[in-house]
Amino acid sequence: MASHGRVAIITGAGSGIGKATALAFLRDGYRVALAGRRREVLEAAARESGGGERARVVPTDVADPQSVAALFAEVRQAFGRLDVLFNNAGTGAPAIPIDEITVAEWRKVVDVNLTGTFLCTQEAFRLMKAQDPRGGRIINNGSISAHAPRPRSAPYTSTKHAVTGLTKSTSLDGRPFDIACGQIDIGNALTEMTARMGKGVLQADGSVRPEPSFDVALVANAVLQMANLPLEANVQFMTIMATQMPFVGRG
């Protein structure tokens, strides 16, 4: 498909939700910067997309301010503007009792999931405020964990609740500059990370039970739908989940 000229940055683009979303955006005609820690998986995703020069691989550590600044500088130089940022990169800690989590494990999750989202948002603001036409859209990956925890997930759940606050602040602070911000909360999309759920997941009552999942391409299409709205409209929060997963109802 020919490019329509819009530009997107997708973090965590080498695998899972990020990769699926990058492929969907490239199919739609976006110019996309695929950001992530591992160059080889980013390059594989770019090749798979068939996006050619519209797919730009930018190895990035979102927890490192200099690395994030370099990502946005490269996008500015290569594409001239930024229309959509999908803050998707995330990580978790070992599923162990809360009193056994090390400070280093806690800080790693905070650095990637929360600080990384903030750093990318900050750079996006700087670019979107200055460009012509002004403005753009930021979409944060919140996760079902932004609403309810799984057992033994304190670092991940805490950061995802915090991302919701950052989404609201970003949405508010972006209004004067035509910068929209929304959040997509995802439950059990089938990726390499969640494939194990089909074999069994620890539940709140201490049992281990398999959980259903759904096609990750449906998440990518939902993010694309959010991204393609005119800036006068915004999906503030969207939840997309496996219909029969044990989320709604009493545990």
C-alpha cells in the first residue's frame, strides 16, 4: 500500500503486540519506526512487513533517556514529524511472593513500564508541539492489570495502574497543543509471552487453571482504529480481552 504520509513510533515492536501493531500500521500506509532492544527481531519484523523504506528499525532502550532522545531525533530527521506514538514496551518481574521481590527487580519494571512510557511521551510532546501541522496522538498499553492484579504481580500491576494516571495527565496536558492521548487495556492476547496461559495460570483462589486467549491481530486493528481517528475525537480508554477470560465477576 502507498504511504499516506502519517508517521508512527511503536515501542516493543520486535515481538507480540508491538510487532503485530507495527505490521498493521505499515499495511495501512504509515511510515513506522520500530523501536525495541533487539535489532535482529526488529529487522525480522521490518522484513516481514514488506514496508521497505517506510519501516525504520531503531534499536532503543526506553528506560534510557539518551536512547529515547536518539529515537525521536532519528524519526524527526528521517520522517520530519510524528503523528502517533504507541507506548507498548513493557516487562514484568518473576511471579514470586511480594516479600521476595528484590529492589532491582522492582526498579527494572518501573524503569521500563512507567519511566519508559513517560520518557517517550515527553519526547513526543516536544516534537508534536513544534511540528506543522501541530499535534498528534499518544496511545499507551495499559493492560487488564491497570484494573485488577493477578497473584504475585505487584511490580507489573503497580506500573500499569500508574500508566492510567499518566494517560489521564497526558490527555489533559495535551489539550492546548492538539495532542490526544488514550489507553488500550489488553487481556490475554495470544503472543509468545501469553502462550503458557493455555496450560494453566495461577488464580486468586490459589488454583491453576487454563485461560482462553484471542488473536493478537485484533489488538493491532484496535490500536489502528484508535490511531486513525481525527484529532477532534479520542478513545480515552478501550478494553479488549478474551471474551471468556476470568476478569469480570467475583473471583
